[in-house]
Amino acid sequence: MVETAISHTRERPVQSVERTLRILEIMAEWGYPMTLSEISNNLDLKNSTTHRLLKTLIMKSFAQQDPSSGKYLLGIKTFSIGNTALYALDIRSVARPYLKQLETRYKETANLAILDQGDVIYIDQVESERMVKMSANLGGRAPSHSNAVGKVLLAGLTESELERYFKGRKFERYTSNTITSHEALRMELEKVSQLGYGLDAEETEEGIRCVASAIYNHLGKATAAIGISGPGNRISMSYLKGELATAEKKQLMTFL
């Protein structure tokens, strides 16, 4: 996989985005509900401009308006995102030694991923030192239906959570092996639950195979997943289902 870097020096920030983010920063700094004028004065903006930006934040649940006072404060979405970011930082520090152990032993890339709104997000990896290797785009989103880490995380969802995931969702076909129907994926997730690991048998990208297992918290909830990925010419299906799957199942432990 090819990673794409974003330049932070040559491009000017988008003004409306920058102003919107500043609103969130100001409300977080103040720590209590603010009037429209207070926010506008801090941004040196007209009330009408600030009001328009606030309306968008409210629509997306990043801000809310107190119906009695008319003042503005941070919305529940900011808590959700902040909580996810803190968890990702914590789980990375705990899981990284295991990623290093897997890469050292098997000489293939080890990844750490979480599930967010039905998509996989890779939050850490230890790359193989071999010239030909699998590399994930850290922080980027990936389809959950076609890769190993996604499958083990989906298998850990409750039935109501799975229903929300499937509702209105269409599965894109990436290779001839990609699962594209709800029924087939449900059968696959049942198999994952029974085996204790999930596979990506060249389902996301031709020539790339992966095996993954879930990380469980103290409540027995699958909160993250560790995967081992590499090229198919080094990772046969028997090797994937045998030695690598056994190594992955050993990662089924309580981290937090």
C-alpha cells in the first residue's frame, strides 16, 4: 500500500475550517457556556459569521445551544472523538511490545487497529524489515468487511451493533475473493468467533494476506485488533491458518 503525506508548510489553511476549529478551541479553553458575542469577540469575527459556523457545529453535534440561556457549549461529539483519541494513545503504548515481538519472530508487518463507525483505522504498526512488505496508512480508514482486523472487530459487536453496521451498507469488491453480501459476511463472522481469529485471504488486495485476533478489555469487549500481514508468496494459506493463527490467538488477552 502506498502512503500519502500531507504538506503542513506550503499550503495555507482553509479559512472557514480554521475558524470553526478555533471556535471549538475557545469553548474548550473557557470551559463554560459562552454567548455568541463572547465567541465572536475572541475570534474577531462578525456575529453573523460566527453564528453560521456554530449552526454547522450544532448540526454535526460538535456544539450545542442551551435553550434557556441561548449560550453555546461543546457537544457530545467532541467528547466521543477526544475519548477515542485518548484510548488510541493508551492502547498503542500497551500493545506496541506485542507488535514488536510478532515482527521480530515472523519478519512480517504487525498492525494495531480499531473500529470506528464501521471502518477500520490503523493506529500503529511495526513494519517488516524485508524489502517487499505490507504497509498500512496510519490514521486512514480501511474497509472492515474485507480484512482480518475488521472481521475480528465486527465479530465482537453485539447483535444490535451489527444490525446498525449492516443497515444500508454496500460492500465494495476489491478482488475476486472479497465478500460482498451481508449473508456471506455474517457466516464469516460466525466462523471468526468460533476460531478466535480472522483472515484476509487476498480479499482487499491481490497478493496480500493477513491474520488477526482481537484485544479484549476487562469487560470482555473486543476493543482493538492485532494483525500480521505480508505477501502471499511468503505467507501460504496453510502457514496463515497454522503457525501465524496460533501466534495471533495468543494475543487474546486483557490489555486494559
